[in-house]
Amino acid sequence: MNMQYGTNENESSQIDESMKKNAGCAPGRTRVLIVDDMQLIRKKIHDMLAEENFDVVGEADDGDMAVKMAAELTPDLIIMDIEMNRMNGIEATAQIKQSNPHVKIIIVTNTARPSIVIESLKAGAANFITKPFDNHHVHLVIRKALSE
């Protein structure tokens, strides 16, 4: 299946690859989309989630791609960086929550400035984590978000 969004070929390829991965998800497991412009951070989060038996159904490197992939993949949880090109995490969160109000979104930020936290929560984020992050804390935040 080749999804075209009027974007570059690389973006369509990312969606295609994520959809292929999504096809093999185990029933009943939490489906996660990881969004960060830094591949190293996406890998760290991916590895962390794999240890806890979450199904990572896709990865995106900007907010625009996150909105498109969230619509196609319908994840249960999105781990979303706040500072990205093309569309930031707060904007992407607001757009995703409009079309899928049940998805839980956790914002990842370099700073826990009150204004950023408030903006994130107003956009629909369930919680936030700050970089650099501790695996144990991330797992606690994810479990709390999923239980609400």
C-alpha cells in the first residue's frame, strides 16, 4: 500500500514502513507512535518501550508527519517531542486530539517551563517528560497516562 500525501517520497516511504510494522502488532498491546526530530532519541525511546512489550507502530521526525501517521495508524499512545521542524509538538498534539480524542500524548521537552507545560496540557497532552530522561520515570509517566 503506497500512501501519497502530496509530500516527498521519503515521507510516503516512512508511512509505508510504519504500516507494514503495524500489521504484525499483537492484540491487546499498547500501540505507540514515537515523534522526535532526533533519530537517536527515537531509538532510545523505541528500545525502552520494546523492553516493556509495547508495540511501536511508527516513528516520525516532525509534527506534520506525526499528524498524518496518527490518522493512519491510530496509536493508543504518542510520545511527542515539542521542538521540531515544520510543526511543533504542541500544534501536532492539538490537531491529533481533534481527530482522535482518546489517544494519550506525552510531550518530551528540554525544559519544564510552566508556560510550555500549560500549553501542552491545553493542547491535549496527558503528561510530559524532560530530557535527558530516566527510563523508570518514563515508564511511570506512560503507565499513569494510560490508566487515566
